[in-house]
Amino acid sequence: MPALTLKMAKSYKTTTLEGDAYRQYLFAKHHIRPGTQADSFEEVINSVVGVHSARLPTPYVAFQARMKNIKPADYRSATYVSNDLIKLRCMRKTLHTVTQELAPIVHIATLRLRTTEIQSHLERHDFPLELAESIMHEVVEVALESPRSHREIILWIAERVGHAKPQLSKKRSADIARLLLKWSWETGQICYLNHAEHWAHEVRFYASTDRVYPKLMLDAFTCEQAVLELVARYIRAFEPVSEKDIAWWSGIRISEVRKALENLAPNLLWVRLEGVVDQLLMTKQGFEEYSRFQDDLGAGPWCAFLAYEDPTLKGYFNTRARYVSQADYDKLFNQIGEVRPSVILDGRAIGVWTWNAITKRVSVEPFRILSRDERVAVAAKKQELESYLDETMQLKMILVDGSDHGNDNSSAF
């Protein structure tokens, strides 16, 4: 354990949080528990520090589980019409939907994680970073005065690469062009726009970030400031958490996480969570809120259907079994740790679900036999989700194992 851990362990009495009470508290804080649904996208995003969005359906379902009277068109409008929300790569190099206020924090804190590999590839191509930045500055200033398609922008960059390095073959120029495009995404110079007529489809265009988001200040923080703010927000959102949870969820180096924890130490304490072996970090404010929390739902069970890679279940690494029995762990999480679309009953994952775009029906696979009251609660929520997904017109929620980092480049910087 780091020195911080030993110091804090002596300073605070370790308290054990009761599992069921804690889960009710967290699902209320994340706007999933009945009666706690949010009024805005911003409330939801702030409660979970960004909504996982690597696959197109995920944010639509994630917001539906947390907001009042939401329609699919609402999210698409906020992301691609008003541009109030932004989809960018950040934690774990994965696409998330965030607010413009949160964007600089997640962007700067994870920038080195996302750009180191690209720099290495450019070095192997013997293509100086200074030249790459010069070319992309011209691309942004001239070629992206208005949005351009993927094919257009790649051809434009490749042409500039060929002029700068005439000895390169067309194939190598195109390879470098793709690296430069990705570099510009990751550094925030350009952004992605979806020009499809329907929200469930995708037509990729690229534009200047400054032109699309004129008030956005992606360089508003230093790296150290951004890491500190991101770690603080993560702990507050998902507490109690382990040090490994923080490092895995953020993708930030453990040394940077520990430095942030040293600065946050006066406001943190150690607790234990029933069913979890590790000692966990929790803010003093969070512990006080948990202590005051009242479970006032009554006798009937409550149910929620959560998305593939839902942010609440995705928020942990070595302590993620807090939501499911050990016997059912592998049914909820696949071999590489991705969270399947889940059915939550009174704060526990009791099954997974799939959407059939042909029949327009949701199928539920429970982990155990449900009582009559539980079946009624699940059926009601299932019908509600079917109505929502039917409105989205052929939304496909297909369970296919794949890397969390994925190859889906949609809506990323």
C-alpha cells in the first residue's frame, strides 16, 4: 500500500456499509431508482462523470433509464443539433458523452493516454510531429471551413503529406493521413458530426472543433489540475471505490492517481462495503449523505433496464461484484469485463436482456426464478423499454463480445 493509505487508515475508523442500503443510495444518486430520475442530460452526465457511448445504442438506453419523459430525438438533438453535449474519447480511450463543462477535464486528464501510441506510429513512419501539426493546422484552417466527409478529408491530408514528403508511396501517404486525422481527433482540433437523417444511422463528417463549439476551452486545465478534478469527481460519483477502480476506470497512470489522492486525503475516509474484500475510499460528504439516506420506496420491488456498458455498472474494476452474486458474475460481465445489458431489481442485477429489431420485443434472461411481484415489476419495465425502442425505429442491441476500446470512431475528437 502507498504511504497515503497507511496514514489515512490510522486517521479514520473503518466503517462497514450495508450492501442493500448502499445500492439503494447509489442507484438514487445515479438517477436510476424510482423517484430520482433527472430532468436534464447534464444531471445524468455529472452523476456518472460521462456516459459510455462507444456503441451507438448505449447512451440512448442509458439516458432513458435515468430521465423523465425522454425521447430518442432529445439525445440526438442535444448532441448533433444544439451541440450542448459532446462525444469524445477520454477514459480508457473510450467514447463518452459529456457536457462542455466536463469536456476539458476528461480531455486533458486522459490526453497522454490517447496520444502516446499515435506519436510512436508517426516516429516509425519517420514523420516528425512538428510537420504533422503544421499539416493539420492547414487542414483545419482551410479544408474544414465547412464540414467534410471522411473520404474527402483523408484525400486532402494525404495530398498534403505527399507534397511534404514526395518520396512516400500513395499507400504510405494514406496511412500517415489516417494517423494525422486520429491525432487531430485526440488533441481536439477536429470533431465528428453525424449527418444521418435518422438518429440510429451514421454518416461521418468532420469539422473544426472551434467552429462547432466556439465557447469550448479544451485547454482550460493543466494535466495535474485535470487529473485531480477527474479523480475527485469519480470518487464522489462512484464512492466507495478502490485505488484500482480509479486507475482502471480513468486509464490514468497509478502514480498520477496516487498524487491526486494525496491532495484529496483531508476529505476522504476508508470504509468497507459488505461483500467486498478491499478497503474502499469514500468522501466525508458522501458518507454523511449515505448515513442520512432513507429507503422510502415501500414494499413493492423496483426494476430498471440498463444499457450495454452502462456507466453505473462500468464504474468499477476489482470491486464490480457489488452488483451481482458470484455465481452470476460471468453472466453479467463477459470475459474482457464488458457489462451486458442488465435487468436491475431492487439494486441487484438479476438478469440480462436483448432487443430483437425484427419482432420489436425485449427478451429477458433472468439469473434465477422470480417471484410473482418481481415478474410484474420486470414486465412493466420491459413494456416501457419496448415502447421506447420501437420509437427509435430498428435500434439494434446485439450482444457481441469486443474490446472496450473498440474500433467505433464515431463522434470522437
